Amino acid sequence: MIKLWENETVEWNVKFDFDGEFLSIKTLVDENFRHILSISLGKSSELTMDRVKRATAKAVKTLQGLGVASLLFDAAPVIELLGAESIAAIAQGAELSDYRQENWKQQKASGLKIFIDVAQCVDADAVLAHAHALIRAVCFARNLVNCPANILTPKEMTRRMTEAAENAGIETQVIDETEAKALGMEAFLAVGTSAKHPPRLIVLRYRGGKPEQAPIALVGKGVTLDTGGYCLKAADSMRGIKGDMAGGAAVFGTLLALAENHIPVNVTAVIPAVENRIAPDSYIPGDVIGSMSGKTIEVLNTDAEGRLILADAVTYAIRCEKAAQVVDIATLTGAVVSMFGFTTAGYITNDERLNRAFMEAYSRSGEQYWRLPDFPEYRSLLDSSIADISNVSSGGCGTITAGLFIGAFTEGKPWLHIDIAGTAWVGSPVFEYQTIGATGAGVTTLYELCKSFS
Ligand code: BES
Ligand code: ZN
Ligand code: MN
């Protein structure tokens, strides 16, 4: 954790400069024989919070590589240009790059001590405390996503989320198989009963806003493992399947940070938690199933399971939680990875106001998103000859049609759908503040989005 510096002796001092190319590094020994690492933020006229975050992360990783045990950031030049909030960017860069995933090795990594000198900045304590809550939430989400699926079953994910939520003063409710059946959640159950480990619908209510204000619903895909079901994935595609609950982890992390920072807004998270496996009586291609909304669905591919559980979760959020607007987030399609790679998530929305708020939110968080079209011609690719809708497209456009499938269950509410299949985890880091594996994608942006509605 990064701490305010109180004259502790450190091995290395990190300075920011504006010389040369962004992220270029120089090392030197000063007149007092102190080790200095100087990292460039690029031109001062082009300085952004994101650049501060990335440069900080690079400095930490570089010094970690040298086996350094303690270091100190001189934040003064950055605070002077960007204000006290830049302390949050430094904290994020330092701590997110220093994240170590929970592991089952017997030897644990040693802790790096990171300090920050904020000169005379009076707001530093408050900014740092808020930043830490958000960073903890990102790391909590990363831990969930990195956790192997034999350990993180729907039940265990429920236990971890409800425990942390209750500690943060968030109201929790867990809907089990029997209750889901009573609610008519046939699409959720079609996937959820494909495994011995039973499904759970996790509902978390953070009420920091006015009691009469209808909540924003954050709906996150919680597939704790995705084999593809009877449309079994190939061995190579099966390696990342434990991370298919990254959307659920993102909405959970968002709620945790909002609650810890007492943001005055009402947000309800709905996380359908299931395994997508093969059981003797699992659903198979060709089946027609019902849903909580009443719509019937022709299942043409059991590997398109995320949209099925999300459809019922969205209906639940609107009808039972009375959500005023709905944001869903999911590792939904391989197609978004082909389109945007690992740097950018795709999104769809039916509402211009929500779109503007979302654009503002990701410009603050520094995450990258790109909007996809929702033309009616795409919706007709989901037409079925025997049911109200089909769960796969008859003509490609996989990311758009997957989103529009969920959109068919939004009952006219302002809605925004995010596909993080490419950004939820990285084989090798794309941005400096990432580490191998889960990225915690979505948490910082959804936090900014909800905060903007407070
Ligand atoms: N969870 C996967 C999507 C995915 C793919 C996430 C690669 C991360 C990396 C999802 O459930 C899935 O299998 N989608 C299918 C949909 C298809 C059958 C219509 C896909 O994208 O191939
Ligand atoms: Zn999936
Ligand atoms: Mn799948």
C-alpha cells in the first residue's frame, strides 16, 4: 500500500520529468548519493491522469525488477499541474502494478514499501483514502477472477461477495434454485442446472442516496466456469474459462467502492452465478426454453449461455428491484476480442444521456471503450421460426447481436451493455498498471458512472 512519506529512509527515489519520450527512464545518483529513477510524463502540455498512472506503474515495475524493497515518489510536480486528485492516479498506478494474485505456492512474495511525498498538499489524506477504497475493490475483483473454478463455485462466490458486502454495509439477498423456479427464471436455470454445483442469483443493494430514488441496476455475468456445455469448447479455448465471471466481479467491486466511499447514490447489483457444464439432462441445441419475462428462447448454441442468464437477471432487476436504468457487463463474446483485442471493450446503448455519462466516466477512469451500433437490422438476425428469439445470430455480428439479445429484455429502460471479453484478463500486460491474469476491468469506470449520478 502507498503511504504518505514521513521521512522514512528509502532505497530509491522516483522523480517525474517532462523530458523526452513518455515513459522513458533515466537512473542516476545525486549529490547526496541517493538512487534516483526519473521517468518521463511526456510534454507537460499533454499531461493526463492516465499518463501519471501509467508512468507510476512503470516505475514500480522497473524497481521491482531490480529487487528494490522501498521507494518514494515525489508527487509535487504532478500535483502542481493536475491538483490533489493526481495523488489518486499515483496510488492506482503504484498499487495496481504491485498487485500479486492469491496463489497456492508455498513461497509468498515479499512486500514492497511505497511512499509518496505530497509536499504541502492538504487534501492528500482524503484523496488517498478514497483512492485506496477503489484500488481495494479493483484487487478484490481481480482476486475473484483469478480464483480457480474448482474453488470459486457459485456458492463460494456468493459467500465471498455477501461477506464483504455486509462488512461494507450493503444489503444482500441470495436467490437459490427453488426461489428462481418460483420466479420463472427458466433461462437462468437452463444454464444453472447443467452442473452439480447449484446456481445462485446474488442481489446486493447499496442505498447511499435518497430513499425515494429508484436504483441504477448493475448486472454482471457470473459464469464461474464455461465449458460451452454440449457445444463443448475446444481444449485451447477452455483455458480462460474460470474468468467468465469477470462482469459479476466488476459490478461487485463497483458496489464495494461506492459503499466504502459513502457515495450518495442507490445502486443494486444483480449477479447470476452459474457453471456452464454438461449434465445428463442439460439443455441442448434445439431446445426451446422460457424466461422470467415470458419470452420464449430457441437455444441454438449452449455456449451462448451468458446472454441467457443475463436476460433473466435484467428482468429481475427491472421487475423486482424497480431499476430506473440498467447497465450490464459481461465477458460475452469472442467476437469482441477479434474486433478490439485486449485494449478496448465494446458497448451498446439505447440511450444518449446514459451514453454521455458513460463517455465521461471512462474518460475519467482511463479505460478504453468503443460504441457499437444497434440498428434494427441486427436485431432481426436473432429471429427464430419457432420461438420469440434465438440465442445466436443467423448472420454474424456476434458482439452486437449478443448485446441486442440482452436488450430485448430491457422493457424500454435506458440501458447500456458492455462486453469485456477482451479486457477482463491479459496473458501479458497491455497497460503498465496491469499484471498477468485478471485486470479488474470495468470497476473504475462503473464507479465513476455511478458517482456521476449521485
Ligand atoms: N464466455 C464466452 C465468451 C468469451 C470468449 C470470453 C473468449 C472470453 C474469451 C461466451 O460464453 C461464449 O462462449 N461465447 C460464444 C458465443 C457463440 C457461441 C455465439 C463465442 O463468442 O464464441
Ligand atoms: Zn461464457
Ligand atoms: Mn460460452
